[in-house]
Amino acid sequence: MTDKLQQSFKALADPSRREILLHLSKQDMTIKEVSEHFDMTRAAVKKHLTILQQGNLISIEKSGRERINSLKPEGLKTVTNWMAYFDSFWDQKLNNLQQAMTNYTQEKDQIKK
Amino acid sequence: MTDKLQQSFKALADPSRREILLHLSKQDMTIKEVSEHFDMTRAAVKKHLTILQQGNLISIEKSGRERINSLKPEGLKTVTNWMAYFDSFWDQKLNNLQQAMTNYTQEKDQIKK
DNA sequence: TTGACAAGATACCAAAAGGTATCATATATT
DNA sequence: AATATATGATACCTTTTGGTATCTTGTCAA
């Protein structure tokens, strides 16, 4: 089994799956209910739901003959954490930009003298 | 051409490509330099770099006979923005949890009376 | 208990993804 | 000018992915 991070990223890489997450953000739904929002078979939707579950983005719990799918934060948190590594990088980029602008300003001042 | 969001998510969905981003966060690199960090052909690495570029995660600029690959914020910002939609959802979840705890506390208080 | 109905399980298929090998082109270097 | 080097461009191969069709199982309801 590949690691959690990979499964979360993989789960998010498909537009149908991201759309499912949007639907589930409004209300929990059975597999059939999710399917009704898409132009594909229930079996295909179920596959997507399984992948979302493996990516820790939803939980699926049994209730009678139904399966209730509901959103779950863990997966998104995992990818957010990974992306946070780059925060300092972007900051650095912004600092460089600001530095460049400062230099430019000073240069102009010197010309004025 | 699929939309920007999809291309960014797609680009991030491969572990090699995420690793490339980590390398580029330390320094800009030519295609050959990136390749040296991986156990695959230069051609394969180039494909990954192209996909990263399409996902707005890096920029590739020509310099003589070389191509300098450097990190670029736009792509990550795009996915961050998408994920931000769910912030309120997680807040809601936390509120529900807090509400449940409050009720529980009140219940205990009533029992005490 | 006997149909409906929701979901599980497989088998199968076409397209996309990740990779290699190979040849061509552009730019340095001597 | 001739050679080495960095990259571009294709063709090709295997595995994964997204999807369907079909059959079985579990559960609700009359």
C-alpha cells in the first residue's frame, strides 16, 4: 500500500472525485444519492468513493442496507501539511521581490541627487 | 485543454513530481541536473517537468542550450484556494463537536441539581 | 416470505500515464 | 570546422485508471 500522502493526492486528482467532495460538503449521502448527481453508473461512483476513503477524505459507514458517505478532514490536512513546506519558499520569493523594489527606489534616489 | 485547477492537481498527484518540486525549492536546476536525482531517463524527467509547467508549478526558461527549471507559486495557490472552500466545513464540524460537548456539560449540571 | 431495492464483487474494455529507446537539433568548446 | 553536450521529438511498450455490464448478497417492506 502506498503512503497516505500519495493516496490523498491521488484521490484529489480526479475532477469527479473533487465534485463528490463538494456535494458531500452540503450533506452526507448514500452511494445511490451521490450517483444521482453524475452521468455514470453506481459502480463507477462507488469506485470513486472507495478511492476517496483510501485518501482519508471521506468516511463510509454502514446503516442498514445503505452506506452513508461523509466528509472527513484528515486527507485535506495531510496535503495541506505537505504544501506548507513551500510557504517559506514563497515568502523568500516575495522578499526577493521586495528587495529588488527597494534597490530600485534607492537607485532612483541616487539619480535625483 | 483541461482547466488550470485540474492540471495543478494532476501535476501534484505523482510522487516523482512532488519530489522534483522539493529539489527545486532548494535551487533552480537544468533538466539534466534534475535527472541526476532520479533513477529514470532524462526523457522521463522532462515529461514530468512539462506536466509541472502545465500545472503552473514551475517555469522553464531557456538559457543557451539549457533549460532552467524554477519553482513557481501559482499552481499551489490554485489548489490551496480550492481547498479553502472546505475551511468552513471543518469549522462547522468543530462547532458541532463543541456544541455536543456543551450539551453534555449542561446535562451533567442538570443531573447535579 | 417474497419481491423490491441498495450495495458488493467480478470480469472486461479503452484510454491515459509513466517509462524506455532512438534519432534529430541547437549550442558550446576545442 | 569538428566534436561534445543539452535538449527536442517520436515511436513504442506496459500498467494504471475510469468506466461498463453482469451477477450475487443483504436488507427493507408489503
